[in-house]
Amino acid sequence: DIEYVVNKLKSNHRRIALLIEDPHFYRKIKTGRPLRFFKRHLSRLQVQYSFKMEQEEIVAIDEQSFQEYVAYHAFLLIPLGRIPSLPGCFLMIKSCPMEYETILSDVRRIVHSLEQTTTLKSIFLVADTSKQDGFLRQYTSVDMHAYTTALDKIIEERLVDKLVIVDGKDSAQLFQVKNRWLGKSCASSHSFTGQQYASTMIGFDMIRNHPCFEPNDLVLQMDSDIIIKCNCDVIRQCASIFERDPSVVTFAFPIPSKGGAALHRRL
């Protein structure tokens, strides 16, 4: 498994071959881990341990149908030596129950789009269930059963590493997070005008307390309905802004526009 690969990479610098049996579930051998899971975590290892990764599919013949199928997916890891530590990026997707019909397809789209061109240190989905009615710009009613089912499917498909559900019932948590981030003494989850903020701050705290978090890491936060098209490593491009200018605190993800992305500098 992945832990075994990590130990081997640490202990010696030899090539490692990792074979995934029936990667496309042709023979219905359900390991619970799709091929995407292994590609994601091996790509993350490349951030910490410099190695070249080659992939190959090993084809076999089905004895019943005499059809070809992919029996194994092989990863060959060729160590190249330690690389300098670079800022990592955590992805935080924000959602609410109004998105019960779209959240599964939205998370699939975002994760698949970003992981085609970049390596994310960890993926968090923050589901704010503290409100089930009275949303700003509310466009539909809420089906909590359908929403919960969709969240379960997201976990089943291993699209995200961590699901954070904020139901707003823990007043002590809300009080602490608001006092820590805003210096205010109250336990509200939304502003007077209806904007949510507590679940976002709780998500930030969860990321900051993650075992892999480093002080120079970045967080890409977005709503679940964002549409992304990546032809290059846009995360690394954004990270370069912070590396060039230490006064930058936030950087707006580039969008199609005539102007540039918005910079927010530390005063």
C-alpha cells in the first residue's frame, strides 16, 4: 500500500514497482480504492520525494469471454533524490444543502480538473448544514436526505480526503472560532445579513491542524459551483505570486477577464 511505498522510498533509493490488480473492476474485484486514489497519493509523494513515475497497463485474456482486459496497472517509481521543499496547496470546497442535486457532479468536476495538472496536498469538503432555509439568493428548497446521500457517495468515491460537516449546534466551537478569527464574543454561524463565515473558518482551522500542514502552505478555497478549466499548473502559478511578494495574503484565482487577478497585500 501507500505506507509501504513511503517506507521503501525512505529506506533505500531503489526502483519500486506497484501493481494494482483489476484497476477498472473488470472482474469485479472491489478493493475500495479506485485507480485515481493511487495516482493522487503517488503524485503527492513526488512533492516530498523526487522520483520519476512511469505507468503501464498489463493486458490479459478473459477465460470466459476471450476478451482482452486490463489485469494490472503498474506504477514504476524511479528515485531521483531529495528535492527542495516547496509550498503545498490544500483544496477546500465549500457547500450547503441547496446543492443536493449538484454537489456530487460538482466535486467530481473540480477534483478531476485540478488533479490533471497539479498535485493537491489534501482535499477538504466543508458542508455547512447550519441553515436549511432562508439562504441568501435561495434558488431551491432543501432535501437533506438527498444531500447526505450525495456526501456519502463523495466519500465512497474517495473524491475528497476529509469531509467537514458544520451543523452550527456546537456553540462553544462557534464562539471559539469567531473569537480567534474576528476577536468577537458570540456564537453565530452567519452574519446579520446572512453571509456564512463560521464554516469557512472552521475549515481553515482543520487544515492548519492537519499533520501535513507546513507554515508556507497555501489554501485554495472555492464554492462547489465553480467551473475550472486547466491547461497548465495554475496552482504553481498562483504560488509563485506569494513567493515573489511576501506581503501578499490572498490571491484571487484567475478567471477569464480583461483585467488581472486581485491581489490583497498585508499592510
